[in-house]
Amino acid sequence: MIKNILIATFLVSASIVTPAIAADDDPESRAISSEGDVAKGKRVFNRCKACHNLTAAPRTRIGPNLDNIFGRTAGTSETFKRYSKALKGASFVWTEEKLDQWLLAPRTFLPGNKMAFAGLKKAEQRRDLIAYLRTATIADAE
Ligand code: HEC
């Protein structure tokens, strides 16, 4: 009986504490990627790679390069010249939480953007992809 109460207390406090740690605007937050499977995320990235490089290559594909994406202000990759007004005018910084919302439903997250991608409905796929992006985005092309 006491044990059950202790477990219940633990569960309640854990669920109160967790969202507070996952600050939406903290690029250092790894609350999503820490639970992800990098190998599975690499496979999910196959759906992005026709349009995105992960390095700061001088050339882009259809979309902006995703080098150093965590902590980067949205719409500011120097090598990408074709941003929509929506993304160019956005002033937020990419965090795991922002990326998670964008990847769930790009059109709803930022109306008027021109990324032709419907979204990843499964939370595990977004989580795994974000874990892969944490390991694979590269700051500078040598
Ligand atoms: C058909 C091509 C295409 C696919 C597929 C695609 N994207 Fe994009 N993505 C774009 C374009 C184009 C933009 C720029 C949109 C704009 O300017 O409104 C963009 C923008 C982005 C941005 C914002 C970058 C910045 O500089 O602010 C992120 C992050 C992103 N995509 C991640 C992804 C991920 C992760 C996937 C795979 C799940 C993906 N995209 C799939 C074309 C694509």
C-alpha cells in the first residue's frame, strides 16, 4: 500500500517536472533526441535527403542545408537564396522541440512556407530523426 503511494507520487512528480525541463526555446535541450534511435533516424532521413544536405556545402539541394541546425535562427542559411517570406520572417531558433513541431505538420506549424512535405505523424519517427540529426549535422564543410 505505502509502496503504491510512493510509486504514484513519483509518477505524478515526474510528469510535472519533465515538461519544465524541455524548454521550447533552449537549443541545448536534448529532451527528445536522448530517447531516440540514431540508426532508425538515419533511415527516416532518407525522406529528407533529396532536398537537404547535412553539411555547409556551398551548393544546396531543393531546400536549405541543415548544417548546425540546432541553435540556428530559422530562415538564415547563407547558401540558400529561395526562402519563402514565411521562413525568412520567422525569428525563432531551431530547437529539438521546434523541429518536432515542424516535422509533425510543416504547413500548420508555419503557414506560407514552401517545404513540400506532408509531415511525419509518428512521434517515434520524429524522435529518431532528431536523434540522428543531432549526430549528423556538421558545423563547417572543410
Ligand atoms: C521536397 C523537398 C523537401 C523535403 C522532402 C523536405 N524538405 Fe525541408 N525544406 C524544403 C524547402 C524548400 C525548405 C525551405 C522552405 C521555405 O523557405 O519556406 C525547407 C526547410 C526546412 C527546414 C528549415 C531550415 C532553415 O534554414 O530554417 C528544416 C529544419 C527542414 N526543412 C527539415 C526537413 C527534414 C528533417 C525533412 C525530412 C523529414 C525535410 N525537411 C524534407 C524542402 C524539403
